[in-house]
Amino acid sequence: MARMHGKSRGKSKSRKPVVEIGVMPDGSSSTKAEIEGLIEKYAREGMGPARIGEMLKKGHNVPYIRQYTGRRMLQILREKGLAGDIPADLMDLMKKAVGIRKHLDKNRQDKHNALRLRRIESKIWRLTKYYVSEGTLPAGWKYDPQKAELLIKGSA
């Protein structure tokens, strides 16, 4: 947030430590094959990339997957054929939007969640434009609430 009386916005940021890719940290017993196997196992169980990273950090003491494997998690998932057609962050936003729409069907006077739905759908539209320009989504892909609900039901 900007300062009230000044132009600066501060310098507080989260920075990753500088690490060499492919070099295992001291005291690490995990190998590249083990980590890739765990990523594949968790993906087959239905976990998304964020949840897989969380499990590897907490349960297996692997802070940065790229440091161990030399590749990013999504690259590994794509090689194994386990990455979804729609990016995980976009799918999560669509799940939120579908849930809020169901809530608003029952509670039409809920102005706060109506505003929240507009904000979430704005994020979805912005992400859609980005992913179409990057080539992750097909050129004619558009967000439609009814289609999103069917997609969510199909993925669950």
C-alpha cells in the first residue's frame, strides 16, 4: 500500500535464497528420482501443484523442487502427462466463482459476496487473457459461468 505522505512504497519483499540448480543442500538424503516419484504419486492422488509443493516442503524437507531436480514442478507434471488442460490458479478461481454463484442463488441480498464475485471474475478474465496470449489456453477460450460449473463438476 502506498504511503499517505510520500511517493515511496517501501522495500519489504519476500526473496528466495540464492541457490545453485542441481546442487543438493547439505544433509539432504532425497534424490532427483525420489522427488519426481513423489510429485507423480501426489499428482495421481489428485493434488494440485501448490498442494504438492506444500507436502514436499513439510513432509519431505524439500524447500525448492528446482534446486533438487533442475526443472520446475509443472515441467515434470507435463512430461508425465499429469498437468491439467486449464492452469491450476485459473481452476481455483473458477471453483471460488462457482461456489459464490451457488450462494448468491440462495441469498440474493448478499451484496458483499456479489462484489466479491465481480472481483474474482475480473481476475479470471485477466488471467484468461494472459494464458491465451502465452498459448497455454486455446485462442478462442472464454470464461463462461455455466461452462465453468460443468468443468468443476467434471474435475471433482
